[in-house]
Amino acid sequence: MSIITKATGKAIGASLDRLDGPEKVSGTARYAYEHHFENAAYLSPVGATVAKGRVTQIDVSEAEALPGVIAVITNETAPKLADTSDRELAVLQSDEVAYRGQYVAAVVAETFEVARHAASLVRVSYDEEPQDAELRWDRDDLYAPEVVNPAFPTDTEEGDFDGAFASSAITLDETYTTPTEHNNPMEPHTTVAIWEGGDLTLYDSTQGVHAVRKTVAGVFGLDRERVRVVAPFVGGGFGSKGLPHANTILAALAAQMVEGIPIKFALTRQQMFTGVGYRTPTIQRVRLGADEDGHLTATAHDVVEQTARIKEFAEQTAVATRTMYATQTRRTTHRLAALDVPVPSWMRAPGEAPGMFALESAMDELAAKCGLDPIEFRIRNEPELDAETGLPYSSRNLVACLREGARRFGWEGRDPSPRTRQEGRWLVGTGVAASTYPVFRMPGSRARIRYEEDGRYAVEIGAMDIGTGTWTALAQISADALGVPIEAINLRIGDTNLPSASVQGGSSGINTWGSTIFEAARVFRERHGQNPSAGDEAEGKLPDNPEMENYAMHAFGAHFVEARVDEDTGEVRVPRMTSVFAAGNIINPKTARSQFLGGMTMGLSMALHEESMMDPRFGHIVNHDFAEYHIPTAADVGEMDISWIEEDDPLVNPMGAKGIGEIGIVGSAAAVANAVHHATGIRVRELPITPDKLLG
């Protein structure tokens, strides 16, 4: 598909409405499940009811006898996959059960209702084995992974931390925990799969069509050219759709069995809590030491988290601590417990979101011990260089964010003593926390530009818009890269028939794809000049950026929160939140504000609501629906004051822009926790902050 805008003038920096907005609000934008086929069939999976063991028998007779059932698939009838090295994706390839809810069978039927009913009639017997789904700090089987996501060193140490901590004038040694959280985008994981003549087409809800094609082609032993993946519109992902999971493979497997019949497979909300990723729970010990003047002398951040026994995912929880503040000595470690659970994966700001909750809570606690305002304490420990790399920052405006945020929020004159302000039954407090997120760019992207007969430029790249505003931002970037009005841009994304593009993840999309489009525009102008002829085209690939070897590149921000706590019930409300960011040039202020707002709201949700409750006896998430897995409604979100520092950083990319999709959530949960402490005098170190933790 293509989208044309009607705006003119300098595109980057303009507050344009979403170009895909009219299609979405009119219902003409097709998401994966909405691609219509007259002869489509529907798939419903059968999930394991034990957490570990083997399938000993599957009785499919009742299911097969149901009118409308086309096929019942088990490990005995499923086609064999070409590559089963990724055990998460080795769907129905053995009788092994590695976690509760793992697919052990599936039904294909003429309607969704028949498929779901038939799936309930499949009888599965198991040889159940002892399972282990409990994360504890004191486990004797914790191990150090080779790297943490995506490729950071597992442990780091600078100087003699033990000696420095022991001799510090003021110390803090506390443990902070974050729970399992599930991504739950509005659109569930969905695939429509069609095999025709040995070619596979997938209409998939994904953050990367080319990543899906690469993985699926490998699993099925196909040439990549025989796999097409289409996803022009995606209803959110938050990381869970960053890589294909077992559901995509199951849909393709079923389509292979009934070649020529399109297979529709959309997970139910309850099924979203099994097998498509989640944020690993963490146990984090933070030790900080400072001298009498409030300068950090020792920093340690030790993390224990879980992974799945069948596939490792090691979240980089302590990595932000390596760069955030100046300190004389520093140590960070990560340890994993391999459990009989589904595979954890990316969730908005993996690593930074849970890690900065711990660090920024600890910084608040140590500031109080030092007798310093928490803003002053952070400014006092502002680094000159990035401690992780030893490089200067391309730009670092955290101090500006803290000071501007304090001004906008009304921080001046704040009484630092907890529990000093009360309005009726409400205890009122304020808190602050800092935010950071690295500048990522992913390899492998290409863009093609073609001058068309109607005088417009077709800009083609297999990029994704998962609701972030990519349709609009890339059109703006294309216009400025080519030096033409934005109505002259005909953007095409979301299809593997277009040049390859990286995954929409790690806040890397605009950095990566925008830089690629600028390079393609440079090649096009060099080859065809300012007056091209119809049919002229050129391709460009993501260019190298040598400055990434010379500078540390990060976005920064500061969150300010007012919290009110009912002293009788422990209910927490957040009537206002102020956040200021430094993220380079803002491509589109309107869509950027939406991204910041979404991240901040998700941080509020992390602080007060979200917790997937694992019953370790059965390896089962018990609150696997929106009735019991709480997320904030509009009534829970108060006034959100969002702004940013003017920051042009030409070293990061041609647009001077940094990613903004994730920085809004980083640190925001800590700001809420710090405000709750200021209101009540109670320090909650275990998320979420629920009333029971405030009524002791």
C-alpha cells in the first residue's frame, strides 16, 4: 500500500497528523487477521496442562468427529521441520513438554468456534516430571550467561569496589524486585498463513517482516524468496512481536498440511500469557557508597533473573548502571536461573526499565542519607565521560532535563521530609527519577527510491509501523532527504517484497531506516540529479557511522511525579506527572508526544498495577486475562506534562534524532515509588506498589 500526504514545507520537525490515521479510524486499514479469504480455515491450539514431562497419548477421535473439523495436528502427524535447533520454534516435533501451555496439538476447522470447541475435545495424557518454576536469590544453580541482551558483557568491574564500599562515609545496601510482566498489545499475535505451490505467504502481526521471513524460511528449509511476509499495519508490540514465536510456526505448519487453504490464527487474550514472551522477573541488589560531600565512591548492581530451560534469554538489567553516574569504583553482574517456564523476551526497554527502577530508587535513598536534594545529588554525580566505554558523549543533557523539569513541576521549596503534607485523608508526596536509553542502529537495511510517471518519488523500505507513527515520520524524512515537498512522497513499507529492513525494536527504527533513506536519496541525486525521468531509481544501504566509535550516544530524560496515598486504604493515585527529554531532533512533535505519553503511562502501570502471578507449584500464570492482570485505564492517568530540550546531535545520524519509543518508561516507575515514599515514609522496593505494602 502507499500513503500520500498533502503537507508542504520543511518536513522534519512539523507536527503532522498521522498519515495512516484516516484509514485506521475508517476501518479500512487491514491488520493481519482482517485480510479476507473466501475459503479460510481457523486454527485453535491445545496447550499442555503440565509444566514438564512427555505426552504419552493423544485421543483426537471426538475432535475429528465434530462437523466442520478439517484436521487435528499432533506431534505424530505434523510435518517435520528442517531446523529444530531453536527449541522454542520446534513446534509439534516431539513429545517433550517444556512449560505449561506449550502447544501439544492443534485443530483446523471451518470456523473459529468449531476449531476452539474441537480443541477442547482433544484428550492428552502425560508422563509428568518434577518441575521448577521458582525464582530465588539463594538458588545454588544460578549461572552467568556468556552475554546479556543483545551482546553486552555479563559482568563488569572497575576498581576495587569492595574496598571502596567498606571505606565509604555513607552507604546503602538494598534489594529491589520487579515481577513478571506481559506485553499485551491491543492487537494479539496473529498470523494468516497460505501455502501455494511451495510458496508461503504470511500476513503477520510483527515488528519485522524480514526477520520473520528469515526465521520461517530457515525453520521450514525454504529459500527466502519463497516466503513473503506482509504487515502494513500492526496494533502494538512492545517487543513481544520483535521475533517470531511458536504461534507463527504453528500457523505455517497447519497451512502446510492443508495446502491451498488460508489458515487464520489469532491468539486469545489468555493465550497471550503463554509462549509469546514476557519481561523476566528480577531480584536486584544495589550497593552505593558516597563520601561526606555526596560524591559516589562505590556502585554495585547485582541481578538475578530467570530464563527458560529450553532457550536462554538474558536481560541486560544492570547495563544502564554502567553509564549513568560518575563513581570511583563500579561492579555489575547478571545471573540466571533456568526454569521450566516459557521463554522471556523483549518488553519495552528490556533491561533499562527494571534496572533503572532499582538504581533510581537507590539514588533517592542515598540522597536522603547524604542530606541532599535528590536532584542536586544526581547533578553532583554527573560524569564527564561514559564510564562503560571511556568515550565522550555525543550529547548529554540530563542536567538540563532535571532543571527544566523541576521548573515546570514546581519542585522549588519542596520539604524533603516524608509524610509532611496531607490533604484530608490523602498523604501527598513528590518524587523524581532520571531516564536514559542508548542510541541503537541495526544492520541490514536498504531503501529504494524511484521517480514515477506522476512526478512523485516512491520510497520503498521493508520497515514497520507498530503504531509508533513510522508511516508519518519516514515520509517526513524522505521529503527532506530528497529536498521535495512531502506531497511528492509515496511511501511503501511493511512487506518483504520491499528492500530489507531491520526490526522495529530498541528505539532503533528512525535512526536505522531514516539514515538508510538519506543514503538512498544521496545515491539517487548523484545518479539522476534534480530533474529525473520517470523510471529512474536507485538503492542505498545503511551507511557506516564512524562517530559511533568515537562517542557514546544516549538519550536522557527526567520524570517528576506527584503521588497521593489514602492513609486508610493504601490506594495510590498519581494526579500529575512531568517529564522532560533530551532525544536529539524530534521528527514529528505530535507523534513524539504520543510515544513519550505511552512510555510514561506504561511506567505508571509498572509502578502500580502490572504483575503476572506465577504459581510455582504448577508453572502457571494464574491472572492471565485483563480482569486480573491490571493495567491503567484512562481514569488512572492524570495530567501528563511532556516536553523536550532543544538538542541537535548531528553525530548520531543525518536527522540528528535519537530513538524515543522506550525512554518514556525508563525511570518513571522509580519516580512514582520515590513520590510514594515521600508521601508516606514507607519505602516500597517490590513492584508493583499495592495497598497491602503501604498498610503495615
